Amino acid sequence: MLVNLSDQIKTEINNQIKDDIPLHPIVVESTTNQSFVTRRLIKKNSFEPSALFVFKEEFPTDLKNKLKDHYLRIDRKKMDMKALRLFIKYGLKMENLLDPLQEAITAAKKRNDTRKNREYDVIVEDIEIIKQMASIKLRAFESYFGKYIVQENPIQININNEDLKRIQVKYSGIENQIEEKIKIDSKKWKKMKKRYNLTCIVIKNMLEKINETENNDEMTKSAIKTFQDMFNDEISSKKLLEKYKQKTQQSKLNWVSDAKHLIFGDSDIKKAKQKTNDKSDVEFIRELVNFKLFEGHDNIKENIINTFIKEYHEWKKGIPNKLQVIFPNTQHNKQLEDNLRREFEKEKEETEKYMFEKICDEIENINKDGQVS
């Protein structure tokens, strides 16, 4: 009997000799349909047990032996980029495969550094705008001194509306923070205000309780002189009242004859303290500049105002340090650094994920015939 076999079956029969797997072909006789039956040889993966580890010096040789006549396939689920780097460096000895990855990461780092420098440049610009905002507010306060003050930098400061809105949005509450930092917190300033207010209360009481005489000019002149002396006398409030009570009672002027009946005490000190706390510096300066008692005695008025201006300028020297607290950090801005670091790590992770697949494909393509270079 002659059986015509297809080329595919012939190949399978020949493979049994090569792979030492008997296929046991048989002929099925039939009156209607004679058939030839054989098993088909199915290729399958084979696994060989191997050592759990090898020394890195032996790795290239060990890998070469394992890959002999085998196709190299990388398990993407079990291998990560760190393991792949080690495999390439110590096994394949083909570190040039990692060059595109390193170039991509370097480029990402460069872009991140550029963003960082740009952000810090913006912060420096922001600080200058915040300084200008503070200067505008200080000038507005100084304007209440009127003609008595000469502003250090008369050039008008203008801030672009867009820049101003950007700062207000970017640094929430910055206006209030500036207001807080430029409030005069000088102990001497507060002490001078209290002494001025106490002097006003004392002189006002004197003028209200002393009967009018024909010597009104002399009375006013003496009251102003007393006012100036009391204000310039840097002693405690109680001692100040006691001193000028005695001084008034010893006066030889007729208009102060009733001054012996004046009582200066703790209530006046409390009133002065309360007035000092209740009135803002702006209200205080307005009252100081417009105080009617000084009319016709500009030199005394100017001396008192200049005393406050001098202390104001002394306090103002500390403004740069006070503002430093609210300035964004230009050396190490933690929030900015953290944001940029997260951006870089995310970009690096995406780059490694993309390049991992690409490098694995390249390795498998190079070693598809089981020969390690």
C-alpha cells in the first residue's frame, strides 16, 4: 500500500528522530476512506534549575552558557529598571544601551532646573513688588505729617495692576501682613504718645478750670511753655504730674492762682493710656498736626512734631528686617522645592517606564538567536 504524505506530516515524522519523541504513525484502513494518523510534535518551553545567585565576575559567562541556543525573553512583570540596569552592566556588558535613558533623564533634570531658576527669579520680582507695596503704605502714613516731613525718596512708585493682582492671589493675605509689619511698635514712640496725651489732658484741665483774665495772651503763652516742658521731660507719668503740679502752684502768674485747687492723679494717667491705645497712629498724627493750642507758636509745634518724626525714622530703619518675615524664601523655598521635586520624579518615572520597554525590546532583538555578544 502506498500512502502519500503531506510535507507537514513528513516534517513531523523527521522531527521525531531529532527530538527522540516517537510519534507512532498508523494507517487506518477503510473501504470508503483510507486514513493516515500520527501525533503532532508540539514545541514547549523548558526550564532548568539554576543557582540562586552568581558573582558579578562570573555573570557574563554564566549568562552566555544559559542563553546558548536559546531565545532571550525578559519578564517585564518581574524585572524593573534597577534590575535591568544591573543585568545590562554586569551581564550583557552593553552599558551603551542605557545611554538614551540617561540622556532623557538628564534632559528632564535640566528642564526641571530651568523651571526652578525661573520660579526663583519670579520670587525675587515678587519681593520687589511687596517692598513697593510697603513703601506706598508708608508714604501714605507719612503724608499725614504734611509739610513737616521730607520723604526720603520723592519718586512716585507705581505698581502694574496685573502684578498687584497676581501678588494678592499668589500670596493670600499679603496686604494685611504688610499692614501688621509696618505698624509702629516702637516702645519709645508709644511712650511719647502717652506723654503727649497726658500733657494734653493736664493743659486742657488747667485752661478749663482757670478763670479768664485780661491776660489771655500771657496765659496761653505760659500753657504752651508748660506743655512743651512736660512733653520734653522724660520721667514717669506720676512723677511728671507731681512735678508740674508743684511748678504750677508755685507760679507767680495771676492766671494760675486757681491752679492750687487742680488735682492731677491716676485718673489722668489712665485716660492718657486709654487714649494712646484707642487712637491709631494716623488719628494721632492728624490731631498733633492740627492741635489749636499751637497756633501762633509754630516753632514749639514744629519741635514736638519733629520729635515724633525723628523717632519714626529711627523705627523705620528696622522695616526691611520686619518685612523679611513675610517675604517668600529665595534660598530654600520648601513648598517650591517639593513641587519641583515631585514634577521631576513623575517625569523621570514616565521616562523610565517608556525606556524600559524600549531597552527590553532592543535586548531581545539583539539576542534572538541565543548568542550573547
